[in-house]
Amino acid sequence: MKTLLIKNAFVIDPIQHISGETMDIAVRNGKIVDDVKNPDEVIDAQGMLTLPGGIDSHTHICGTKVNFGRYMSPEDMRAGRTSRKGDMHATAGYSVPTTYGNSYRYSRMGYTTLLEGAMAPMEARHTHEEFRYTPMQDCLANTLFDGNWFALQAIQDGDTKRLAGILAWYLSAAKGFGVKLTNPGGTEAWGFGKDVSCINDPIPNFDITPLEIIVKMIEANEMLNLPHSVHLHCNNLGKPGNYMCTLDTYDAIPDINDKRQSLYSTHVQFHSYGGSSWNDFCSKAEDIARSVNDKPHIVIDTGQVMFGKTTTMTADGPMEFNLYRLYHNKWSNHDIEMETGSGIIPVVYRKKNLVNAIMWAIGLELALLVDDPWRCILATDNPNGAPFVKYPEVMALLMSKEYRDKEFETLHKSTGRRVALPAIERELTWDEIAVMTRSAQARALGLIDYGKGYLSEGAEADIAIYPIDVDSTDPARDYERIINGFSTTEYTIKRGEVVCRRGTCTLEGNHSTYWVKPHVSPAYDMSKDAAFIDGFNRYYSIRRANYPVGEEYLGRNVCMETEASI
Amino acid sequence: MMKVILEVKERHKPNLPIEAECITPKNFLDPEREFHVWKGNKELDITDIFHVRKDGTAKSAEQVEITIRGDSSHIKRVGEYMDGGKILIEGDIGMHCGNFMSAGLIEINGNADSWLGREMHGGKILCHGDAMDYAGSGYRGEKQGMRGGLIEIMGDAGDFAGETMAGGEIIIHGNAGDMPGVDIKDGRLTIMGDCSRPCGNMSGGECRIFGTAYDMLPTFRNEGLTAIDSVQITRFSGDYMSRGLGTIYVANCKYMD
Amino acid sequence: MQEIKDMICPFCGCLCDDITLEIEAGKIVSTDNCCTIGNAKFLGKNRLKNPIKKIDGTWTDITYEEAVDTAVEMLLDADRPLLFGWSGTHGEAQCVGVHMNEILGGVIDNTTSVCHGPSILAIQEVGHPGCTLGQVKNRADLIIYWGCNPIEAHPRHMSRYTTYADGYFLDNAFRNRKVIVVDVRETETAKVADEFIRIKPGGDYAVLSSLRAILRGKSDMIPDSVAGVSKTQLMQVADMCKTCSFGALFFGVGLTMAKGKYKNVRNAIEFVDDLNRHTKFTLTPMRGHWNVYGANEVMAWMTGYPYAVDFCRGVAFYNPGETTAIDILARKECDACMIVASDPAAHFPRACVEQLRDIPLVVIDPFETMTTTIADLQIPVAVTGIDAEGTAYRMDGIPIKVKKAMDSDYPSDTEILTRIYNKMLEVKGL
Ligand code: SF4
Ligand SMILES: [Zn+2]
């Protein structure tokens, strides 16, 4: 029963409507409590910004694809190498660091919960193995269904309940968390080297469209009462003019959950492009933001691009092939039978490249033009837009027009004619930044019920204490201080223990895996469904009996059980 | 001028490699500097491995001349990031000599082990003996090898000389091994003797072979006879399995048909 | 008699997961679905009973505790220890090995360096257009086996994933799929191919270059014969590749260990890249040991590099050709060695085996092997897939839980390595 008292913390906790109050936070046994007597440890947080632990609701840190990024990139490992010291293991890498590298660096920035954005269920075991070596954060995994044959078949048969039963089986088998769709239909088409261009294209070999996949998946997702909504990577990523596809998608999204959004639309920067080719490529962030502003049932994350080297990786195999043809850089592809695809290619985003400069501006525009910060999450789709270590810079850009203008000066000269950014005056407040980096994530992922994202009694004691004195810091001018302050916490506290102090991780961590287990009626229990089992053993290359990930892979874990309506 | 003499001491386990990237002329400018070298997992003072003698003073790296004496064949990374001055190696030298070098001269009287001048940017390496594999090459996963400077090898070179070369010049007076200039993008590679399979996947730059190229790749186009320094030589363009923007001059060649 | 179904064969990179085992009196007495080499592994004998240590040239039985202490002493004494093997054990044990290597300051390398190391080097230059084996089974109408002989080395590869495996889009695989074999000799696999390309040894690179030039419309410059292959055949093969709807190229050590090594593989990868502009094409290395790919995966996420990682200076350094076991041993650049689940004395060049004999050598292996004869200490362990369990990665990256069929008194690799590691932490005061 360890107790901890954090005194005089300057707290911003948007979920509790606390907007900068100096207060004490008491912790007992990993949870926040009302008060502790004779605490084992006292931290004086006088003059330090104290927030709930950061949550990344879309990042790529663990699993087959990420690891292939490491495997193929010894050049990336030349940066960021550290040796074993105290409790910290050796690390290496910049855009695709080792698991310890990811975990320590996120912890240093005050992040305590991470959602792996794309896990193919067939390779789930791999993701969970890597979670074990990501000790400083709780981890969750979005599970890919965009090209799942059983799911597509159920949609084609018009049987949404069966679809829900299929999702339920895979989610529990993969120990997954949310339903992820990456270029729905496109990854299946890629099985024969094709793609779909938008939501109304027919999918080869299945008599359905991407739109039907998206809508039916949303319905099925809600039948399972999952904490999170469908998490969508739209069709046609990264192509000039794709904003129309994004808008059409948003127009078709039903509003069917009154607790949270019905759709989480990820890395929207990559889906907000105007123009008909790279020559007249331009920002359509205003149109996208307007659509989002009109639709309270949609939450987005920005997918900010920052300049420098990085590695792109996604389940969107055909998109990565297009990138390969564009950049001619090394290209990896990995199709997963009956489920999805994936691709990897390293890139460099350059300030003097007009397209890259516009991409950078679009991400910022989205964050500034979506009115409600609860529905616009800060993320780089790590490492696709930039490695997550760039988050503090993104925060500073959003909080300071001066900093934005200064950066803008250094970009390709024509950028100004293609984007709206220079005209945007908005500077985000401390509260808004807090929302966009933890509170909104906790709400969108449905984690508030599990004690995440806030700091009042009963919450998990995941706390980030930054060496930032809010009263004496004007973010509009002191953007360097913002960057430094958010880069390294004074203390990162995970489940009531200090796990990172001024950048040095001090503990083996206290990690848990969160996964969902929807309970469905026997009629929709796929583990007893003869057609499912037969199709499985016939077309997969492994036996159904060997497919589910056992709980021995999880270590400490939280099973989020739900009662499905089927 | 400053003269530094480093004489390798006799060692109990002579084959264990010593990493000594601290040996560059510039580092000797600072009289306070401590010199550490690594023997496997042990960090040692330079004097554990070398007798060190320093004479004279210097204001810039250019005024420093280092001489390495004794069995230095297992001393790695000498002259890494060297940016001026001179290193003379009286015997053989271990791997990675002159990595990332940008200026100055490294002269090796004996043979050089692999990765001589890896990712070199400038300056000169003169090797009087043979060089093993990967002279002037790149690092694993990187796109570009040597980018500038000159590597001159009086003896033979091993395989993959000038691999992913992207600038500068390599001259091999003897023979080269297999696949010299593979994936070359720019720069010039000259081989006075023979080699096999030169310049696969060449996308730029120039290679000159005054001996025989064995197993010449079929995807280079014969562009006819020409002369270099009054030597009759055949010009090839290629590699046409990719874009084919490079040039090879070959005195004699044989195909594997 | 007890029958267990859906067991995993811990022998080759196919990692077949449909094996039935029959157990009687704590022994596996027969297998079903297994090929002959897998069967031999399941029924394997020669297991060492207890740890043994060479004292004054003779083997002496010792306890596990003494064995752990001896191993720790031998390894901590070294300036440059080498930890080699790993492809014959499960991932959990490999993870402990990496942690151990961090505090030892040694070099950790797996058997990749003697089989598909060149494939990885090539992938690090140009990437890897691949897919899972089920994708091939369900879709591929063209299979190429290049420099590999699955009938002998991966006996069920053709029946589970290619030639004889019916798939979703190919209900009669044998008739609807074409198979091309490329090799320097007519192997058993070549005999069942629709098209056999016999290449002169060392000619792979030139043949791949020619195929790529043909794809680029440069067939005019290709001579009548390239490394023993006629232009007519090259043209025909290029056409078969271009016009199939899903092609899958599998390659083995015949390509990776031929002259030019990783540049051959790079050329094959870029050939497949080029084909993707015309149709769908993928490439898969035929990984040999059942969990060699797992060793690459584990080392990649833990150290950043898939094999040949040198931790002597605390931070990881990677440079195959320098930090690979074979090169280190041949150059006598290590002064102690631990071999886990591998038998280098049976496969390595003589100079390497001599060096292993001359330095302190710890072997962790269930069986008496060639390497036993040159070791100073051997610690027997349970066999993953028989009396130990753990994770393995199939040749296409699919992670599979290798289950155990029975319990035994032997510790698993993970258990024994953890004991050694903990003891090291204790001795070093960490
Ligand atoms: S093919 Fe390989 S994995 Fe399958 S049974 Fe034979 S040896 Fe075992
Ligand atoms: Zn993503």
C-alpha cells in the first residue's frame, strides 16, 4: 500500500473542469484518493504544470509492421543509441526506435497510455510480445478488419449481427481493443495489386463497397457496446484531391452513440488534399474542418507532419506502393492473408519541398480550425507524419502564432498561396492543449470509465508534472520554454509510482494491456460456428485452434468485458 | 609541428580488436584531453595499448602528424572523422580506417582491413599494400557510400570496392575483387588490373578498368572503342536493368554465357 | 495412449501447426501429418541427462547450480564474449539472451549470419515486398523457387502453401498454378516444375539483371545466352512473370550464399519490385531453422538490429562481416562463447571451430552434438515443442505459440538463461 502526496500542483484537468488550480493530489495504491496520512513519498510540485498522464490515441510502436521498420533500417538505428544504465535498458533508433526507446521517450514526455494504431489479428501475438517490452505505458491495440474475408462476407450477406459476432471473436482472440479500418476494401483489392479510389468503388471479388464496410462496421461496433468507436483510416490517403472522398465519407457516417463519437477518423491531414495533381496540390483543411464542426459524432486526429527524416508505415499496402513509385526509396510490403495489408517506406519531409510544406500547414490548420478541441486530437500518426518526440514542437506551434510565422518564413516560397495558415490567428490555450493530448483521447477511447485521463478520486494515478510555470510563461512568446517544458517532465507518475524523473526512467514500469471481450449470445459465438471454423481451417495457413493469443502473453492486463446486444 | 608516435605494445590477447577512434590529429591539439580506447568491453587508457610519444606543439590539425608503429592490424577506426593533418601507419591497419574522413592524409605502408574510408567525404588515403573488402563503401542500409576525397590503393582491393559510391575517387593499382562499384551513383573508380562483375546497378558515375573485367554483366551496352591516355578501351553505358546513366571503360572483358 | 492435435513442428521455417502426436508413458511414440525430418526431431534421442563440465579434459557430471555458476564465471571473465545460436529456441529465451548481452558487453548473433544474413542486408538496402504464406496459397498462380529445394529442406512447403495447396482463388492448385525452379543443378523440386532454369554457378546476378532489363523493354541488348540460360527462356520467363495475376518468389541459400551474396538478393527484390508495376508479385526467403526468424524479430525490437549486434561498448553496433559470429571466430576476435540451441561445430569452417575449441565455451542444448565435443560446459534443457513451450516466428513473420506435449524435469531455455542472467546481475551488483 504505497502512498504519495503531490503538493501545490498547478493542475489542469479538463475532464474535471479544473483549469489551473493549485492543489494537492493524494495517491494510494496506484489510485488517486481524497487524502493520505503520513505519505511514503511527498513531491513538491510548486509552480509546475500538472496534467493527467498523456495518452496517444494513434501511434505505431509495436508489432510486425513497426518491427519490420526496425529490421530494414539499420541507418535509423545510428541515432538515439544509449547503453544500459541503472534500470534502463539499451535503446537505439530515431523514427523506429526499439521498444525500450519508444517507451522511455514517451515516458519522458509524460505519456502513460499508448494505442497501437494497427494490429493485424493474425499477428497479434507479436504486438503483445512487444507490449511486454514497452514497460512504462499501458498499451491497447486497434485491430484491423478492413479486408477480413469473414467480415466482408457477412456484409455482403447483409447480416450485420453476424458481422458483430465475427468482430467479437477476433477482438477477444487477438486481445485487441478497437475496430480499425485501413483503406477499407483497398487492402483486399491490393491482394491482386489493385486499389479502390473511394467509398463507392466496388471491391474486386466482393459485391460490396467501402462505404458499406464503413457503415456496417459502425453498426456492428455499437452492437458490441465497445468502449471505442470504429477507428477509420479513410480511402485514398495521400492523393491530391482526396478531400472529396473524406467529405463524402463523413457525410455518410451515422450518429448512433450518445456517449461518444460514432467515428474516429485518423491522421486527417493525409486526407485533406485539394488539387488534381502534385502540381496544383493545395490544402482543403478548411472544408474538412467545417464538415467536422458540423458533425458532433466525428472525432479526428490531425496526423501532423513535421520536417525531417522519418519512416512511413501503414496497413494501407497500395498507398505505400504509390509512395514507393514517387520517392523510389526502399519499399516493404506485407499482405496478411484474409485480413489486411501493410507497407513501409522511409521518407524525408523537407521545408523546401512545396508538397511537404503544404502538408505541414494542413495539420496545423485542422487543429486550429476545428472549433472543439475535444474532437481534434494532436498526433503525428507516429512515425508517419513525424516521430512522436516532435509533439512538444507541435504544441508550441499551436500555442504561438509568432512561432508559426517564424517557421513559415523558412518554407518553400509558394506555400502561402496554397494554404490558409498564415491568416489564422488562433492560439491554443493551456486547457486546449491539455484536452488535445490526454482528455480528448480518454473520452474518445472510452477510457474515462477505466479511470484514465483525469485526476480526481478513483482515477488511475497516471500523472505528468512538467517544469512549466504557467503563470510566468506566455506561450505566444516563450515557445522555446513550451518545447523544453513538454519535452521532459519533472516527474512522470504511472499507477502511483514515479517512473521517470527529469528524463531518467527509474523503474521497470507498471505496464498493463487493455483488451475487450464482448459477450455475445451463443448464436453469434463464432467459436461454435461450423461455417466459420471450416472456412478458417481451409483458407488460413494456420489452424484456428492455434490462432487466439493466450492470456499468458499479456502479463498484467485489464479485460474490458462488454455485453453485446446480439 | 607536432609529432605523435604511437607504438603498439605487446598484448596478451593480440587478436581482440581495439577500437581507437580517438586517434585523429585534431584530438592531440588539446593537451588536457584524455585518450580512451576500447578492448572489447573494457575501456582503457591509450597508454595501456600504446607507448605514446609527443614532440612539439601545434595550433591546428594540419600541423599534427601521427605515426603508428608495431602490429596495428587489429586497431580499428583510426582516423575516424579526421578533418586535417596526417596519420602514417607503418604496418597494417584494422577495419574502418578513415571512416567519415573529410580532410588530411592517411598513409598506410602495409595492408588495410575492410571498410577503408567508409563514407569518406574528403581528404586522401594512400594504402601501399592491399585493402580488403568494402574500400570506400557505405554503411548497411544507407544509400550513399564515399562522397568525396581520394582512396589510392597500390596493391589489390577485395570485393565490393566503392560499393554505393556517390562521389570522390578510388584508384586501385592492382586487381579488384568481385563487384567493384556495385550500386555506384557518382564519382570515379579506376582499376588498373582485373576484376569481376563491375558496377552492377550502376546509376551514374564512371568506372575505368585497364585490365580484364570477368563475368561482365550483360545489361551494359557496348558504345564502341575510344581511348584513354592512348590506351584503346571500350566504352559501355548502363546498367540498363535500372536507368542506365553510368559509364564503364573496359580494356578487356569476358562474359559468362 | 494419448493423442494431441494441432501441435507445432519445431524443425523448419514452415512451422507446420497441424501435427498430431501420440504419447505413451511420457514419450512421443508417433506423429501424424509430419514430414520425415520433423518426425525425426519429435522422436529424437541422445538427450543429455544432466549438466556436464570438462575438468582436466574429462567430462564430469555437475548440478544445474554449479553449471550456472560456471557459465557466469566464464562469461563475466571475458573481454569480448560471443553469444551465438538462438534460432533453435523460443523467443522468450532470446529476450533473456539480449538482456544478458547488455550487461555482459558482448556480441549476440543468431544463425542468420550463416543462412539468410545476406537477405537481410539486401532488405536493408531496398526493402521487402512480401506477404504471408496463406496469401500465396489463396492467390498465387505463379511460384518461383530460386536456389532452394523445398522437397528436401522444407518438405511440406509445397503441399501446405504452394504447388499442391488448394486456395480460395485456385480450387485446383496443381493444375492452375505454374512453378518455375531456378537452380544450378536439377534438384528433386526442379523435376516437378513446369519450367526449370539451370544457371551456371555464380550466374544469378546476371540472370536477374537480364530479366529486369527485359521487363524494361531492353531485350534487344540481351545476348543469346546468359550464364547458361538461353535468351528464349529468359524472354519466356519474363513473360510468365508479367502476365500472372499473383506471383510468389521463394529463395534459399542457393541464392544468398552464391557469389555476390546479398547483391543477388537485392537484385531479386528489385526484380519483384519491377514486376509489381505490371502485376502482383511477392518474395519470401525460405528460412531454415524453425525460429530463426523469431531471433531476428526479437533482436530487432530489443536492440534495433536483427542479428550480429555488438554491445561491447554499451550501445549497439551492427556490421555483418565484422560483428557476425563466423567473422569474429575466424579472426579470433572473441575470448569466450556461449552457444544456445545450435551446433556450429557441424557447420562452421574449420578456423571457426578451432577458435571455439580454444576459448571457454558454454553450450546450452538438449542434445549431445558435434559442438559438445569442443565445449567446456554443457547444460541440457527441455526441447521447445516437446517439453517446453514458447513463441516462434514462421518464415513469413507469423508468430505462433509452440506448445509443449508433456512436462519433464529439464528446465526450459528461458529458465536456465534467466538463472544465469540473475546470477550475473548479482555478481555485478546490479
Ligand atoms: S515441413 Fe518443416 S515444419 Fe513442417 S513438418 Fe516438415 S520439418 Fe516440420
Ligand atoms: Zn496510423
